[in-house]
Amino acid sequence: MISTFLSLFTAGTLMTNDVPATTPHVMPWNESVLLEATAIPQKNEKNIAPVIEAEAAIVVDLKNGLILYEKDIHTPLYIASLTKLMTVTIILEENSRDEVVTISKEVTETPGKRIWLAQGEKITVENLLFASLIESANDAAVALAEHNAGSIDEFVLKMNEKSQELGLHSTSFINPTGLDEDEIPLDTETEDIISEEPLESESEEEEKLQPMGNISTAYDLTLLGRYAYGKSFIRRAVSKKELEVASTNEALQHKLKTTNALLDSYLPALGLKTGTTDYAGECFIAIIENENGNDILTVVLNSPARFQETKVLADWTLRTYTW
């Protein structure tokens, strides 16, 4: 039987408008309202569900919130740079995009994927938002957090408060980037940073529970992904393959290139966000549209091949369900 949960917004909204921020935990669930309000996709029961190696995964109908595929969706896992969806969401709700941020020394020392912001550089919030979403730049995310709250610790408090507000009850944050706390910078072209092997512990279960990074579930990330995608700026930013941004005096240029390989694939992918660390593995939230304009949201966590497994899930879903 298809599971259901509440939709955070209605699909098909204009790219230029934010969608009303409705949170699932404050709305009563009434299945008759759902059935009357939107058509339910019909499943071809002959199609066997795909087998993927991701530790957790989910596919939902973006319009009505129906779960079309699920695998261990309530298992808490590290989420790497999927974190930046929460970081950017808070900034969009609390800051103006034309505000100017002065880059601190601490920002320039941020490890992992970055756009090499310079100490003392002045750059707009909007350009840092683009860098966080398109390039998945850790230094941009840290600069935004410092600008918003004055310190990383204060911003993390806001992140966790927002999680509770959105009903993400299995989600916890310790930083605005998604980097694992004990990672060591290496010269790498991976999206985030490659760290040392995790510290040995008495058992695998105990090791997983060590608070070394931001943690969530596939289910919670679906709620966060839908909420974030309801913001027009995020919808526009995550659809861009490349962009060049500059400091306010245009002395420093930063070329951004998307980390989302599906934007160049045969699938009609609309965005959303990637993430990778040693503890998280390969993670990906995607929004994909079928030929009739029906959107699905997919999440894969700790996948050996996030883009390929997302393709497998999307292909199966679009073949199996008829809207």
C-alpha cells in the first residue's frame, strides 16, 4: 500500500513566487481532502521495485505527498552538504539578498569544497547563496552563517530550531556546511572533503551514533527538500549549471559550476542538492519532472553511485506510475 504524508506545497507554481510555508506537523491529516484535491497516480503492480544499494532512499509525488518508493526512510544517517538546504532556507527567511558580507579570516580557513573567498572581501548575500547551492561551497555557507547569527554556534541553534518547526524530528545539525567535524583537508576534486577513516569504536552501531556530522533521515529530508524548493530563489539557483559571481567591487571573480550531474542527463531534472563526505557517502536530493509536468522528489543517502541510482529510481517511478 502506498504510504502518504502531507505536502508542503503545491506543484506547478511560478518560478518567481515563493510557495506558502505550510508545515506538516500542524496540519490534520484528512485523506478524503487529498483524494478530492488532486489525482492519485495509478501504480502498475507488475513492475517490480528496483533494488538499489543506497542505505536509504525515497521517492514522493511532489504534488500530493504520496510515497511512491521507500527504503529505510526513518534511519538516521549523515547528510553531508544536503545540510546547505537548511542553511540557505534560514538566510532567505531572515536576510535580504542585497546585504553585503565581509569575509572573515575564519571563513577563508573553511576546509573542503570552496570558492576561495578572500579575507576582507565584500560580497552580497545573493552571490553567497548561489555559491552554496550551485558549487556547494563550504566557505560561502560559513560566511552566510556568520553574517546571519554572529557565530557558527548561534546559527546552528537556529538550524535545529527550524528543524523542529518543520517537523524534522530525526534531524540534528552541528554546522552549516555538512562537513564531518574531524575531517582533514586534502587536495581533492570531490564535492566535499575526503577525511581520514572514522575512529574505531566498540561496534558499528556505536560508531554510527557518534556526533561527527549533521544527521537526518530520508523522510525528514523529503520534507526539508520540498519546503526549500518552495522558495523561488532556490528553484532558480538549483537549475543553473554555471554562473559567475563577483565581489561588490568586481575585483574578485568566482566561477561556479553545478555539482548536480543530472542537469546534463536525459532526465528532465529541475535541481536540487548534492552532498558527499566519508561518513555520509554519496547523497542526493533531486526534483524530476515527467512529460506531463508531474514532479517527483527523490532522496538517496549513502549511495555508491548517487546519480545512477537516482536515475534508476526515477525511471522506475515514471514507468510504474501513471498520472
